[in-house]
Amino acid sequence: MITMHRTLSLSRINVKYLRIGTSESRAIHTTAWMKEKRYSEKHEWADLEKDNIVKIGISQYAAEALGDVVYAALPEEGQEVTADDECGALESVKAASEIYSPLPGIVTEKNCSVEDKPALINKSPEGDGWLFRLKVGDTTLFQKLMEKQEYQKYLESQKDDLE
């Protein structure tokens, strides 16, 4: 008899423990898909979920630069997007900005809550204010996006260029 005992999250790896009969619990399955956001130079983030699904949003930096978002036009489910091409738009009290997909793929879901209440982007740009989910064919492109520390360095370099 096999019964689920418990699941523990250890950093970026989920380890599932199963109880097999009366013997000791042991780790028999690991899932190593990354749970770490990556960033593009256009200030979008990507979060690789499972089954090659990537959640996309704008960075905290981009949300602060935009100001209060009042309108969001997100890509439709089933829409094919290419990397670095415009696929939607955001409007704020200060400016309008295009949304770019950091990866190529097919949109599987858009965040309707953001379209209904665009201010959610300002409240939680890297959380509940995500924009859409994308099915990607090649996750190696995800690995080429900047890690958090690289993105922070990129932002610092942009400040240096403006001065």
C-alpha cells in the first residue's frame, strides 16, 4: 500500500515523501523545475512553473516607473507571441507602455483580475499582478533571461547611463 505522507519544499526543489507499507518514509520523487523569476531588459519577469508554462508580469521597477496603472490590455488565450514583440499595453496616469513577452509561446491564460482592476499591478507587480501565462516549447530560453542579481546590476548600469 502506498500513501502520501507529506511534501516538503526545499529551496528550489520539491521533495515528495511516500510511505510504502510499514517501511520508513523515503524520498522517491523530486521535481527540479525552477521556482525563480528571471527578468528581461524590457522589465518583464518570467516565472517557470511546470509543464513548460511560464507566468509573465512586469517588474517592481517598471510598475513604479509607470505610476498608477488605470488600464491593461492583455494578450488573448491562444494568441501566439514572439520574444521581445509587443503583445499588450498598460496605461497609467503618467504614461502608456507596451507589454513585451520575454519568451516565445502560446498564451494559455490572461489575468482577468488585472484587466478588471489594473491597480493590482501597482499593489503586487511580481505577485497577484501577473499578466499572462505562456506555454513555451523551449525552456532553455528561460535560462537565458537575467537572474534577480543580474537584473539589479542591469538597473544600476542604466542609472549610470542616465547620469
